[in-house]
Amino acid sequence: MSNSIKVDILEVILKITECCNIACRYCYFFRGGNIDFDERPNVIKKDTIHALASFLKEAILANEIKLLRLDFHGGEPLMMGKKRFVEMVELFDTELSQLVDLEYVLQSNGTLIDDEWVEIFSKYNVAASVSLDGDQAIHDANRIDKKGRGTYVRATEGLKKLICAARSNKVVFPGIISVINDSSDTKITFKHFLDDLESPFISFVELDLTIDELNQETVEKISNNLLAVYNEWERINTPTIVHDISVRNFNDILKQLVLSGTEADKKEKRKYVSLTIRSDGSLNPDDILRNIYPYLFTNEYNIKNNTLSDYLSDEKLKDLYRKLFTLPEKCNECGVKKICRNGWGFGSIPHRYSKENDMNNVNALCGVYHEISLRLCDLVIQQGKSYDSIKHNLF
Ligand code: SF4
């Protein structure tokens, strides 16, 4: 048995399904190199859900967790079906909600969201987000169903139901998660989300490519796309930094800079752990690493046999975090290293990996991350925050 490790915030990416009703061309889960989903149940079983409630209860008490965020993921999580989903959240509510601040988040492709699902999200406080790549032409280029048909119309119908419910305060406003690829024009996409879908909470995700898979042209296109969104986001949010238009890539860093040096800042720095729990109960690292380190995605640790501390004490996992926290020389000397953290601050880890040097590379998107980090600092200083108060985030 391992000694308990203190964790303030635990975020669990919970694979309630390992199957999907659509077949996106770039899907990292079903179309990446790691096909271990073949060995797991399509839908998490009842006995695994009960074991998970016990595992989490033990972790909350032993690891002194204050906030537990359960991210219901797939595949497509709504393929679990309504009855089983409701039974699951009712169990978690009963077993865990008295012990911890409990948040439910769900990431869907949107195509199965109907009025009944919206009622369920409303009743159990589930914050749902929808994956959408842009307008119909951009979205349908990659996000297709198994018959090759675009899914834009079905996905936006689901999103609109959520937006409508949010306007009458039945659910929290849905977010959009949007993949930036080298062929999309993100400025058009951003405008489409804001003006046509009236959806102001957006998270852009750069395609999960490693340095071995990227070439200079792709890097430039992805960087230009991200910068185009940044320019537009800054234009809309200036002169006052309001949070009406939230692009998570920038707002999370902005929040960190605005709060720096305050009491709230200390709270923000609480120890945070994120992990994936598979549909068979296996404990794995963050999903973003599944195609880089398939050997870490095993069933060696399982909620049925191990505690959270057992898993966090694993030498392979510690080694992974050592690699992620160790910065290459250029980053160590960089003025914005504490904001960017070799891309980690922007949610970008695969872009620093190569077979030859493992994680010991400067992120392929360094140029754009450097520019955006500096401009965010400028923005905060222009708004009256003193340089001294944010400098511990810079050096
Ligand atoms: S901006 Fe570039 S050099 Fe600086 S921390 Fe980020 S990746 Fe490293």
C-alpha cells in the first residue's frame, strides 16, 4: 500500500463508452496508433460504476480531495443510453456529493442530444460541450458518420437545444471544442461560432501531431490559424477585458495573470491531478498521450484493485511527469516559460515530442505561443495590472 498523496483537485476523464456513432477522419482515439479500445467494454458496466464510486470515496478521504470533476467522455458518451447514465449520476450524487465539491462535465459530438438528454443535464447539473470544427463546409470535411455523411446539421441541432435551455437557465451555457487543422480558416470558424451560432464559450484544440508528423508548412498554417483567433479575441475584448467572449486557450492564461499575487492566486495553485479511467476501470494517464506512450495505457492499475495513491506512486507515471516538467534549454531561458511551459500552458503536449528526443524538444508551435504569451501580458498591463504583480508568472 502506498502512502496517501495530497490532491486538491482531481479531474477524471471517465470513458463511459469506448465506441462512437460517427467516424471523424482525424480521430485520435479510434484512428490513432493505439487500438487498445478493442479490449475494453463498449459501455462501462454497472459493477465498474459501483467500484468507481468506492474508489473515488476512498480517494476523496485519503487524498483530501476538495474538488472532483468527472468528465464523461467516449467515444461518444451519450451512447451509454439515458437510463444507465441517470443511474450512474444518481449513484455518484448519493455516494460522493456530501464529501466533495462534485462537478459533471460531458464532451459530446452533439448528434444524439435531444430534449430528454437536455432534461437530464438540467436535473443533474451536467455541463455539456459539443465538438464542432466550424461552418458546415469545414465541419463536414472531417466530422463524418460511418456512411461518410457530414454531421454538421445533427451536431448543431444538439448544440442549439443546449443553447436554448441555457438561455432559460436550465443548463450552463454549452462550450464548443473545435479542432484547428491545417486546412481550416479559424477566423471564419470563430466568426461562425459567435455570429451564427451565438456561442461565446470556445476551446480550440490543435491537431495532436508530434514533431515527427509535422512539417514546416503545417506548423505555419496551425500557428496562423491560432494567431488569427487570438487577434479577433483581443479585438473584441479590448479596451476592457470582459469575459463575455471566452476562448479557453487565452482566458485560462489571462485569469492566471490577472489573479497573480492575490489570495485567489494561491487557491488557483492547488495541486491538480488529471487522469483517465477506462470503461473497464483501468487507470491511465491523460488521454492526450495515448498514441505517444501506448505502454502507459495498460490495465496494470484498476479501480477495482488499487487506490489513487497506488497509481500516483507508479514509477512509470512519475517518470512521465519528470519528462513533462523538464524543460529544454531554450525554454529554460525563455521570458514566458512559466506561462507557456513548452506548450503545456496552451494544452499542447504532442507538439514537443519526437521519437529521437522524446519530450526533450522545444514545442513546434513555440513561435505562436511566445507571441501570444507576450501579448497577453501586455494586455493585462494595459488594463492597469502592475508588471511587478505578474512577474512571478514570467520568470
Ligand atoms: S515560448 Fe517557446 S521557448 Fe518559450 S516556453 Fe514556450 S516553447 Fe519554450
